[in-house]
Amino acid sequence: MLLHYLKIAWRNLLKYKTQTIISVLGLTIGVVFFAYGYHWYKYETSYDGFYPNSGRIYRVYGIEKNTMNQNAKIPYLAVAKIKNGFPEVEKIAVLYDQFSISFTYENERLEIRDIENVDENFFKMFPPIVICGSLDDDLFLEKEIADMVVTEDFARKFFNTPEEALGKMFISTYKNSYVIKAVIKNPPVNSNFQAQCYIADINVRAISSESEEKIQWTSFYQTQLYVQLHKNANRKAFEEKLRSYAVDNDLNTNLLFAISPLRTVKYDIQQAGNVFEQHNSLNLTYIHTFLFVGVLLILSVFFNYLNILINSIVQRTREMNLRKVSGAHTRNLFVQLFVEIGLLILFVILLSLSVAELTASSFEKVFQTVILKHQLFGILFETIAIVGVSLCSIVFVSLYRFLQKTSFRKNITRVQMQRTLSAGKISMAVQLLVLSAHFL
């Protein structure tokens, strides 16, 4: 029986091939565009969102009061002040500047990129996956031989395996000794923490303490501070209290504080760095606009196909009458229509997956992002499933009475035709509204 329905569906799609091609191409473009927009938005706003309590973690950064320019880092002395002066803060974690540090191993200098100086709280707030070794409670505390944590890539580059790297000792530029306490998994691509090596912030604290407090507050901006607020803390109230803290307490009259949610730090805070380094010029507003256009586009093509579908069904009244005269029940007519919709949706699925596969790398380059194909394909399937179910539901509600009353009639009345086409008219009106929104 299903094979019979498929044969008839295939013949009808070929009979109205122009409408079929327009519908398949339109739905494919709408679905793929929306899937890219949603994946892009979801990916770019999920940075470090996999850490525990990520929704309560914020990055504290500075703003120059006179110019309102942004300072990605804050003075080292501000860490203790914020930790002790604000009861809303539950935990803190700190990253410090590198100060041009390098290492030697067995008298051989190692070329190590992406070294981060962190405090003892960093891995408590941002726990990694440990391959070997351990992140003890005393990790990164001041010791005669300081601690070092490296990634799997680092370990395999210099020691072949993570297990071989464990316990190896390094000598820094400042003649400090470091030992590898743990090897961790490489950071995910959607993380702001991409260092290969993490070390205790011994030298940073020592250098900072050599200067007067007033000079440190006005000249030494070398600290990245992350704070985790208590569950019941009011973020807005905390941000308002924090904003003018340095000015109100005469610590730095030109320094205001602001906070950024962990997941949007990448876009909220402009990191200082190499002027020749390529930075992402797109912001969250652009991504929101792209997603909004995707929503409008998929609504437009959805209602366009719905309008075509309803009109084509009404035009096939004679065919429906013949089937009912031959003994077909109303439910049989709906099954036939649903099979036709399902067959067209199948073509949309195949074409959408092909288009996504061919364009993913280009999208990454143009929009400077990362496309995770398994997630993109998942969004495609979910979107197409919603479109298919919505189409079948609307068609059933719109045409149920019409298909019941077509039995044994050569013609239908004008009033009945107008009632049947009302769903199509509503579809056309919605489509025009969506198209108008594109130009606003």
C-alpha cells in the first residue's frame, strides 16, 4: 500500500515539477540559512559554557573614565579588594601577564607558546579533564619547586606520551624550577583558555609587589579577573557597586569597572595583542541580525510552500472526487497528501545536507567561526522535522472539511472554494509581512 502511495506521490511531484523545484529549493535555502545562523549564534555564545556554574561566572575588566576606552585587564591590587569588599563574590580566579618567560629542559631551550600564569583558584573554577597526574588542593601555591600543568599536545610534542611528561622539571628565565604535576586534555575550540602550559604566578606577584600601591593602581594593568557570584546575588546591583569602586575609594580616579558574562567574553572584551594578528571583526549584534534574517527567511519559504500546496490541492478537486468515488476514504486522501509532503521533505533533507557539507568550510572562513558538522546536521534535521510536522498539521486543519465535502461533486461552490482558500490567503498575508520585515 505504501508503495502505491509513493508511486502516486512521485507522479504528482513530476506533474507539477515547476512547483516542486521551487518548493524544494526554497525550503532548502531557508533551512540551511537558518541552521547556519542558529549554529553560529549557539556556538559563539557558548564559550566556556561547559564549566560548572558558568552562568554565574563573569570577567571583570576596566574602562577609562576620561575616554571610556576599554582596558581588558585590571591592576593586580584590585583582585584582593574585590574579593574581600563584595559579599556577592563566591569565588575568584586570576590569570596574569607572561612577562616574556621561557623554559629550558636538561639545558635545552624549549619553544613553548601560550603560557599562562594563573593563581591557585584557576582550575577550581575551570576544572579540566585530567589525563594523568592530579590537581591537588595545594596546586600553584608558593613552593620551592613551582607547579606546572600542561596539555596533551604539549606532552606529546616534547615527551611522546602524557605519562612520560609527568614529573619532568623545567628551569625558567628567572631561574625558578617548575615540575609538571598534571597533563590535561586539550581545551575545546569554543574556549577562551587556549594555553598549552599553566604555571604558578610567582614572578608576577613578586614584580607587582616591588612598586608602590599608587603606581600599581594607575600603571600596572596585567590581571584578568574572573568572579563567580553567589546563586542569589543580583548581577546588576553588583555591577553598579563595582563600577565606581576605584574612583570612590580614591584608588584610581580614572578607572571604572565592568563585568562580562563568561560565555560572551570573546565579544564583550577587546583583547590587546599583536597588531598583525587577525581578530574577529564580527560582533554579537551582527550574529543576532544574521539569525533574525534566517528566521524570517525560513518563515517566508514555509508559507510560500504552504500557499502553493493548498492551491494545488484545491485545483486537484476532480482527482479527489474520483478517488472517493472509487472507494477512498478521507483519511486515505490525507495519507496520500502526507506521503507527497514527506517525499518532498526527503528531497529537502538530501539537498540540505549536501549544501551544508559543501559550504561549511567557506562559511567558517568568511565568518571567522567554527562549524561543528554534527551539530549543524542535527539542527538541520530538527528544523526540517518541525517544518514537516507543521505542514502536515496545517494542511489537516485547513483541508479536512474541504476533502470531506468533495465527494460525488463535479464542481464545488464559490463560497466553499473561498473558505478553502482562506488558509492560503492567510499564508500569503503572513509571507508578505515576513518579506516586508526583511527590508526594515
